[in-house]
Amino acid sequence: MSQSLVITVRFHDGRYHGEDDGFNGTEGWPPSPARLFQALVAGAAQGRLIDPEDQRALRWLERLPAPQIAAPPARRGAAVPHFVPNNDLDAKGGDPGRVAEIRIGKSWRPCFFNVSHPVVYVWYLESQLPDEAKRICAMANRLYQLGRGIDMAAATGTVASAERAHALLAAHPGTTRTPAGAGNVPVAIPGTFASLMERRQRRRERLTRSYDGKLLFTQPPKAVFRHIGYDAPAKRLHFEVRKQGAFAPYPLRSAATFTVGLRDAVAERLQHGLQGRVAEIERLVVGRGAGPRDIGQRIRITPVPSIGMEHTDRSIRRVMVEVPPECPLSSRDIGWAFADAQPCLNHAGRLLSTTDATMAERYLRPARTFRSVTALALTRARRHNPKRGVAGKGAPQRNDEEALARAALVQALRHLGVSDVPAYIHVQREPLHRRGAPAESFAAGTRFSPRAMWHAEIRFRLPIAGPLVVGDGRFCGLGLFEPVVDYDDVLGFYIPAQTVRDDQFAEIVHALRRALMSRARDDDGGVPRLFSGHENDGRPDGLSGHHNHVFIAADARGGWISRLVVQAPWAVDRSLRARPGQQRIFTDTVSGLDILRAGRLGVFPMQAVTLRDGDSLIGPARHWRSARPYLATRNMKKKDDLEAAVCVDVRSQCHRLGLPAPERIKVLSASVGPRGGRPTATLSLHFATAVRGPLLLGRDSHRGGGMFRSCDERLIAAELVPQAGAIDLD
């Protein structure tokens, strides 16, 4: 049976002065595993010596994985300067009478916490714990301080089953932090104990005299630790609005009044139950009197409108309550206050606690694109009413208002801690969903002006996890965003360098098309038109003038193919729209290809990479140049001018694919057979505005012909870096 080592630390005072422990949130709290390890070493020392058995136990402890930590919430206090003697009296000849000459000012900012709740460290092991674990427990009993010298503490160590340790963490009233990836929290590693011993010895020898009698100071080496991250997510409580067992939905536009009414009812209930913490409840639940330091401790009430299908009624039937890790109010007390609460007196619906978080989890999904469900309150970006006698706003004034709203939204995201700057922001008054509500309707009954309400769509460069609640009304149920599933329309596969020659591109493109058709085949042997290029009756696709099947191309540099690119038809032909389910089918089929068998060319491992803005095949850019020769769609007549015929054909292709007409077309080279036929040309296209790729034009575009590459050298230099992720240009 798996066991665990548990060390419980209790402080003598509800203050902790350690800093720079690397945890997010309140700086310096809780004490890091590295501080605990140093405290154990200090407690085990008997003068200058440490028992050999204790040394072996400490070396065993430093090899264990990082522990889980449960600690009560803490709040960082104000900085207090202290003028104390520096530990450098040897520089003054060891004379205590000269202590005043080495006093320096040190600023301490203690963390305040509930001293009745301990800090618990738990190490889990799969096998039976050895004798060293019992030795560590005995050493924990000798611990006398944790943090700085004034942070007096006592500890106990126990060996318990994994189930008991898990129950201990679950019952802890504070926050449990779990090791998670990279970060700034120091932990012990093999060699930490030896580095501490060396540092202690070198500190005793840091002042020496040179041959001419001068006093020399040598900085002792720092102890060796590694740094990891700790995950401390907010505790989420889920509730349903019910009346006699059935849902009692609230209108979407009443999100703010619903949240405020629920918040006030819960605060009143908590104040009756916790009468000694009235001011704290006012600050952290209602927000009255809250300052910048309280933002990270305030609970957030989020009404959860129903989302899913296009015609889903987006009424409020559920509520999600988030309790931050540093909130001093117990999540149990908060859950008790919300249970059976009534948001509005004129509505019979009440909250019932539930474990079903299916709807709320839809708002938690990582995504690159988000659309507002409840309007944002951006008080710094108010719309202006047109003057009397004026029919309406002009385009310049509307553009200025939207630019101000976009800037305010970026600022709101920064305040929220979102580090990724959005690549795209669109704001408007109208709802972004069929069953949504206009932005100004959310201001009814609130302190916000209807002119400060906006709907928005945001697109980030990299996916971020929800819930995303932005704006000045984020604690009032406003500014809730729905993550939008992003399907990849352009996917690439890198080919090992100098494996396939450029003149073999038709062969490897054909092999890739056959592989995709094989993956898309259904149980009856049929292949959808999206990958086959044929109708169910065998007729070729494209008779309607639109091409509803995939485009496959081979990108080459230096005479060798570097990558294969698969493009959805709606990514190339802008006049097309994906049918329901087609985007998912395209992404799943193409991204799931893990091996390509290309006959005599060989077998290639495949890993799909998303091509995004910044790639030379995507742009956006104004100037494009042929990467593959353009094959005209029409035969040329003998009397036609070659270059003029090519230009006419290119403009016709751009119009059919929904592209703007090129401002200028430069024919770099062109040729046609002796008996006429379809001309072949290499071109340079110049557009009046930046155009987003991919650009594949011409008769053989589905087989990689007529492919264009951006002429922006900055984009070209940034691409062709094999990686298992999106190709983004910073």
C-alpha cells in the first residue's frame, strides 16, 4: 500500500516574514519546500555537527519529488523598515561598541494568516517508506523556526497512508498547491544538503587577511535548488436555479441585477452567521471598501447562461462561484451561504448545490477565440449620443468610439493578468449570437451607462483557458466570454531535409491525397466530396464554379520539398462557407495522419502543424509571388496577347475565389504550346490592401499548382522552423 510523509508546521504567531518563495498570488507565502528543508537542517544541527543518520535521512529527502502543500490564506501587510546591525561585526574588529556603525535599514512585509491553521507538506511514495522517513519525523520535532529568525514555529512529522494524507489535505480549510511544470518555487534536489554544508563552512571563512594585512571579504556560494511551478486553482462551487425541482431561468439581459441580488443575499446571510467578520465580508463578497490588494481575494459570482447549439435559449439557469486560493473566507461557509439563496424577491427561483458542472466547463475550455455572452462594461469607452438635429453618427466618429473601446478592452485584459496581447479585437453593440441581447440592454438596473456597454470578439495568438470575465462589471456578472472552438483550416507537414526533390512534388502530393482519402473513408467504402473531389454519382466537383474539396500543395526551398500543406476549400475560396460538421471532419482527418507511405519516395512520419498569420503562405501581405507556375483556366487564342490573356485569367480567378482584384499584375515569365492551349506563367501580384492567404490560383490549384508566397522577407525568414505547434510570428 502506498504511503506518505506528512510534516505539519504550526507558527507561534500569525505573521510570516519570509519573501521571494516564488508562489503566485501573495508573495512569500506559503514557505517553500526549500525553506522547510533548510529549517530541518538547522533543527538537526547540534552545534557544528549533524548526526550521520540525520545526514543520510536528509539526503534521502532531497531526492523525493516535490511535495503538495496546504496552507491557510494569507494577506501581505505593509512594509515596515527596521534598522538592525548587519552581521558584519568582524569588519569593525569585533568591538560590540561599534555596532551602531554597521546598522542598515531592512524592509519587512509580513504575511498575516490564521495561526490556528497549520501548513502541511505531503510527499507521496509508491512503496513502503524506509527508516529515513521516521528519522525525518524525529527531526521535524526539533524544528524551531521557519522563514526568518523571528518566525518561530514548531513541527510534527508522521508517516501515514496515502488515503489518510489525501483526506488531511481535503479537510484543510486553506488552499492545496500541487507541483505543476516550470515555475519559481525552490525545492531541494540531490546535492542541496551538501551545498548547504559548504555554504555554512564558507560563511565562517568569508573574512580573511591578505599578505599585506588588508581585510578581504569572500561571498559564500549559494545553496543549490531547482525551481518548479505550483498549481493552486480557485475552488469552484456550482449551483442551479430551481423552482419545485425544475429550472427557473432568468433572462440573459438580467445578468447584472441577478448577480447583484444574489451577492447581497449571500453577504447578508454570511454576516448573520459570521458576525465577527462583517467588514471582511463587505470587502471580499460585496466589494464595498475593497482596495487593489483585495482583488485577488474577492469571490466572483458568474451567472452561467446556457450555450451550445445556435438556437439554444441563453437564459441563466446555473451559477458558478469562484473562491480564490488567498480568500480568507472558507469555501464551506461560502457554499453554505449560496445554498438555497434567492437572487430576487420577485422570482421564486432558489439556488441548489450541484456537482454537475457540464455547462460551466464549456466556459473553461482553452481557446484562441472568445465571444462575449454578457456585454462588457467599459466605462472609459462610452459611446456618444449624436447631437440634436443630426441624423446619426458618421463613420469617423464611430471608428473613434470603437478604437477607444478596443484600447479599453486591452487594458482590461492586462488588469486581469492576461499576458498575451490579442491578435484581433472586434467590438459592436449588437449581440454576437442569434439568441443574444443588445449590449445596452444589460445596463438596466445597474450603475453602468448603456453607452459604456459593448459586445466583443477577441482572438489570441495562443490558446488561453477560461473562464474569461473582463471589464468593469466582471464582479457583477458582466463581461463573460464564450470560448469558440477553433478548427484548423490550413495544416502543414514537415518533410526531412533533402529527402524529396522539387521535381517529385506531383508524386508526393498524389500520395498525400490518397492517404487522406483512406482516412476519410466510411464503413461503406465511400469518401466524402471534401477529400475525393467527386460527387456521390461520380461527377467531378467544380461544375458549379466552386471547388468544394481540399487543396494540397508542396512547399519547396533550394530544390527540395520542405513541407506539405493541406488547405480546406473555404480557406482558399472565400466565397464558400463550411457546412455544419465539415470543419471538424477536416481537422480530425488531416491532423490524425501520422504516417505517409509514398511508394518509391519512402515512408515519412507526419505531425500536423497549424499555419497561422505570419507564415509566408498565409501573410497577410500586399505583395505575392509565384511559388509554383500558374496554369490558366482557359485556352489562349492565336490572336490574343500572351501576357494580357494571363492577366485577364488571373483577375477572373481572383473574382471567383472572393479575392480583391489585384492592383497590379506583373508577368515574370510566360509560355504556351506551339498550338496554343493554356498558358503557364510565373507572376507577381500587388494588392491595394493586405490579403490573407493561402493563395492558390489556376487550373491545377488543387494539386499544388498556382501557389503564391508572400514577398515580405520578414515572414519568409521566420518560417520553416519545424515545431509541434502553431507557426506564429512575434
